[in-house]
Amino acid sequence: MAKKQSYLKKKQSFSGAQVLLFVLIFAAVGTVAIWQSLAAPHNGGGGKPAGGGTIVLSMVTDANGDGSPNWSDTVTFNVSTTATAEPHVSLSCYQNGTLVYSATTGFYSSYPWPWTNNMQLASQAWTGGAADCTAKLYYFNGKKTPTLATLSFHVDA
């Protein structure tokens, strides 16, 4: 029994080398974390990412000619940003809190599906009626998708 207690007593103490090793590892991990934090893109404060951008709704087809988006009209967006050469737009539309339309596309010359820039405000889930939509201008930075601008608009029936 005395042997077992002696072993436990020995296990509970740390040598100076072990403590030094722990401190060095902790310092290295902390330094890496701080370095990554400083290297990561920051949003410039106020919830607006550095670089920013603009997004403007543009009518492609306007069935009733009123100049405003209505169900089944086709829209696109005019986008501008200096934050990236490859901006993207996602559009989400809701009726009474239910998502009825969602689309994502790239707004740059080498985007492989340029026809998706025109979005018809209708879907299998959205067969008519008004909706509230939000378009988000963003880009991919490898790990995240920083938002550059948002545009909310109402779609009439």
C-alpha cells in the first residue's frame, strides 16, 4: 500500500521542465490565435464590412408596366464593390414568414451561369401573392461570406 501512495504522490507533482513546457505550448497557441485574429478580415465597425458595396434592383420584365416588382416579374441587380472581383447576390423572398423563393448567383464576367442573374419572382412554393424579399451582396473569402450590402423590397401580387 505504501508503494501505491508513493507513486500517486510522485504523479501529482510537476517538474520545472514540465511547467516550462506547458507555459511554452500555451504561449505558442495563444500567439497563433492572436496572429490569426489579426490576419482575418475585419468588418470596419458598425456592422458594415470593409470595402462595402451597393446593390440596386433593376426590372428585366415588368408585366404590368408599373416599374415595381410584382409576382412573376423578372428582376436583376446592379452591383458595385471594390472589396472583391467576384461579387455574389443571394435573394430570399418570404410570404408570412415562410421562405417561398431563394436564388444565388455571381455578378462577374467569368461566372459560369450568367443567365441566373435574371430572377423570376415565382417558384413552386410561390404561386402568387405578395412577398417581402431581401437581396444580399456578398463574396467568398475562403472561410466566410462577408456581406457587403443588403436590399429589402416588397413584391406586390
